[in-house]
Amino acid sequence: MTIDSSIHQENAIPVGQVFDVDSRTGFMPPQPPIRRLPATWEEWEAMLDAAIAGGFKCGDAADLTEEDAERSESWRAQVRKMPVLPVNGALTSCPLLLRRGHLVLTFLLHYYVQTLPIDVPILIPRSIAIPVLRVSNVLDIPPLLTFSDTVLYNWEYKTAPSSANPDEGVEAPQLDNLRSQTTFSGLADEEEFYLCSARIELRGVEALELMRQTMDEMFVGDEIAVRRISAYLKTMAGVINELKTLLLDVRKQCDPERYYSLVRPWFRGEDSDMTKRKWMFEGVEEEQDLSPPRELSGPSAGQSSIVHVLDVFLGVDHQSKNSDKPSFMSRMLTYMPRNHRLFLKHLSANPRPLRSFIVSAQDEELLDSYNKAVLALKEFRDAHMIIATLYIIGPARRAARAAMAGAAQIDSGAEPTPPGKAGEPLKGTGGTDLVKFLKDTRNRTGATMIS
Ligand code: HEM
């Protein structure tokens, strides 16, 4: 498969260096990201090694012992003593180092925040606060863990590819030849959660190529072009079906209960804090070039560009009707790598070109192929709701029941109240009222089909 890096016409799919979209790996970098920062920043890496080796539990873990709390506090004390390492030209001029810097600092940040006791204020020490704000400013993404840290820039080969000749180019990794570099829990369940998304990114590359071909043909717009577009859209429906299978396959190696209680809590951002504590970045007011962040939502695969691209291409409109508040989907753009965000903006500049083309072509076969592709995306979202139910809604209900039974307040056999029924609605890591939100995005996708 080849994807030309030039922009064929105004609305073409612009794949290439300028948008960091690779013809083999799409939104993932074509080579495994670097594993360790150079010596200048070794203290960050060493502190991350210590946290991983420490096997820490979150501050609100049901089975947290006094000894667990002391061990994580002794690690946090070391973090507080760590000097503020420089974010200098050597780091900022090298995108690979910057990405690794963001990954290391945001893993440190989440370890720090989530191991704190739940009744103390969240004050992120200067040693993490200042560099993470600086690195994030340069990358133009928020100073907390994002999908790019857990998935896009967090992989390596299980087995290095045979072709070692750099002139021959790098092979895209096979979907079963991936490993994650960094995890919080060390559990295969966490790794599988990240790799499921990575596989979707890689498999989605064919969809990008089909989009490019479709747009080229739309530019021509004759009878042959209509036949070709129809064929591309049918193939695209098949690719999206495979994305759905890859999503459902997460169940093979990621256990819902372990995911819910041992993996997911590490991802919480400021807007998922149970006691609504603010994240304070120590020393930020003393630095002229820095300001406190405005919003901090934890990482969500809602930040995956491939799903957004499919929406834009097929003409699914997720824009918020309430103009004061940006939609979740547009909020998530700000958490994506800047060039991917620009890529999406470029595509959205001419909204729904494919959909209008289908409407005006009045060709039955073309319409049918388009609807099949939209239906496949709707079915991807149906599957996604099954996954969210299995991995979040179900375990949250069981945890609420167990907590209430444990509190021994049920003496008459009354049914405990599951979360989302009487209390606040259940939140996604991206801070949404997840049940309503996922249903809405699914319904908006279905409504995009043309009758
Ligand atoms: C165990 C696996 C997964 C769970 C439990 C899960 C859960 C969720 C939740 C709760 C949301 C609501 C937004 C928020 O975070 O507040 C969400 C949004 C989203 N997720 Fe997932 N997700 C999983 C895997 C994936 C994967 C592998 C992808 C694809 C790369 C994906 C793509 C999306 C997208 C695009 C959204 C935005 C809403 C939409 O487009 O329908 N998710 N997810």
C-alpha cells in the first residue's frame, strides 16, 4: 500500500511528515518510541522505575494496608526532594525525547496523585509540576496522562523485525508483535487495554488509504469514479468491522474486575476525583512562562484520532448543540498530539463532503455502500457500549453493592442502590456521564445513514 505524502487537492487526505501520519502506522510513530531519556533526566526515569517496582496501590484501594501507605509515602518524599531538572533545548528540540519526557513525567504525576491519601490536598511537587508544564507547553497538550502516552508512544516490538537495513524502511509492526513499554500495575490486563487501541490504530491505516482514494475519485466525480467510491466504501465497512472485532478481543486478556479496580483508578484526572480536589501545581505562579492548567481529564480512547477521522470522513456530526460548552469530542482534540489535531481540523474544514456527494449522486449502489460503512461504525459503537458495560458499569455496580454490604447497613435485605441510580451518574475517565454520552454518540452515528 502506498500513500502519497502530497496533498492532491484541497480536501484530500494529507498523509505525510507534516501531520505526523505515517503511511504504514497511521497515527502511531513508524518506529518504536525511545525507551529511556539521556543521563540529564535519569532521575525522572529512576523515580519511575522505583514506582513501578514499588507495586503501589491507589490511596483509595479497598485493601490498602498501613505498610502500603508508608511505602508510597516514602517514594513521594523522594519525589519532593528531587531537583527541578531542566527542560532545555536538548529536550525541546527533539520530538522523540519530548514524547518520552511527557510519558515519564505524566506517569510520575499520576503515581504521585493517585497514591496520596484521599483526605489530603493534591499538591503536585515542583520537581514534577514545573517540567511537566514546560514539556506539555512545548507539545501543546495538557500536563497529564493522555492516550498518546499510554498507546501511541508507549509500544515496542515483542520480536524485532528481521529487516535491519534502514534504507529498506521500517516494517509496520504485526498486530500480534506489540508490547507496551510502561504500565502502572505491571498486569497483562493493563498492557492488553493499551494494545487493543494500538491494534485499532494500525488496522485503521487501510481506512486512511481508502479515504484518500475516495477523495481523489470525488475530485474526478464521473461514472467510473462513482463505481470506485462504492467499492472503496464497501471495503471500508469491512475494515471497520475488523476494528470492532479487535475492540471486542480486549476481553481475551483483560479481565473486567482487574481492569476496574487495579488499572482504571490510575487514569483519573482532576475531573474524576471523588472528593473534587483541585490539582495544584507547586511553584507555577513563580514561573513567568507558565500558568495553571484549565481542565484535566484523564486519558480516554476518545482521544484516538482514527475514530475521529472516520466520523469526519463519513459525516457523523458530534458538535454540541449548546454553543457555550464544547462537545466531548472537540474537547478530546486538545488532548491529541498537535499535528493530529491539525490533521483533523484540515479534514473538518469542509464538513461532510462525502455525505453531500452521496446525496447528490443519487446512485443506489453508492448509497448502499455508504450506508454500510456508516452502519459498521454504528456497530463499532454498539460493541463499545458492550465493552463499557462489561468493564465499568458492571464492576461499578458490584463494587457499590460490596461496599454497602461491607458497611453492614443493610439489615433488612433491601436492595442497595447501584451507582448512577440515585447518586451521581457514572463517569468515564474523560469525565463524561458515560452511559448517556456513549448512547448519544452511537445514536448520532446511526442517524447519519441516508434513507
Ligand atoms: C476496555 C476497553 C474500553 C473501555 C472500558 C472504554 C470506555 C469508554 C468510556 C467510559 C468512554 C466515555 C468517555 C469518557 O472517557 O469519559 C469512552 C469513549 C470513547 N472510547 Fe472507549 N473504552 C474502551 C476501549 C476503547 C477502544 C479500544 C477504542 C478505540 C480506539 C475506544 C474509543 C472510544 C471513543 C472514540 C470514545 C468517544 C466516544 C465515541 O466515539 O463513541 N474505546 N470509552
